[in-house]
Amino acid sequence: MPDVDRGDHWELDVLGTELSLMKVSWSVALVLTRPGGSLELTVESTFALDGPGARWFLDPSEEPAGLAPVLGLLRRPARRLHVFKDGRLELDLDAGWRISADPDVDYESWNITADSGARFVALPGGGVAYWGPDS
């Protein structure tokens, strides 16, 4: 899944993918797949989930049952994934759903690993570390 540098953010090609797998522990891992490619987004700190008429702030370190709203995203097609160079992330899914995460002051709040070998990591305090497929 190629990524495009747009100056202030990277745009990852997620058209044609669907959220096919979720893993919950002390983080929430979302796996987007399509024929010929996949990527895994893991969120390790509080993130926002916005949907039609609703907004939740979800924290993977809290009681796992509190993450229930994110389960409704399973099998939804992805529309857009932007990784902002200041450490923010936005994943848009169909029907107006969005997951957004900000950088954490002390920790790596999220990371993305693509099967191409590309990797993005939100740095503590802001910013993003990026390794391309050939790194």
C-alpha cells in the first residue's frame, strides 16, 4: 500500500480495504486488508471515535468493555488514512465513522506497520518516525 507525502501529512492508500480484524489488549489493533496488501494500526493511548451523531473517547488501558463502540467498525470499508507529521492520525471508514489519535506527551500513542515494510510511529510529545519499505 503506497504512501504519498503531502507536505504536512502522509496519505496512505487504503481504498479497497476493509477493517477485517481487531485485537484488544492494552492497545487496540486494527487490521485493514485487501487482496495483495494489508496494514495494522495499533493505538496505545486514548483515541476518539466519531460516528453519525456520536463521539466517544476510548482508552485501551481502561476496562476493556469500554472499548465496545469500536467493535461496530469491524468489516467496514476504509476510505482514508492520514498520518500528520505533528503526530496526529485520522482513519475514515464508511458511513461517516472516524478514528483519530493525537500524540501522547510521554509515550508512542500509535503505530502503523504495512506488509510492504513501511512503518510509522507517533513520537512522544509530537512528530512521527517513518521507515519506508526499503529501510
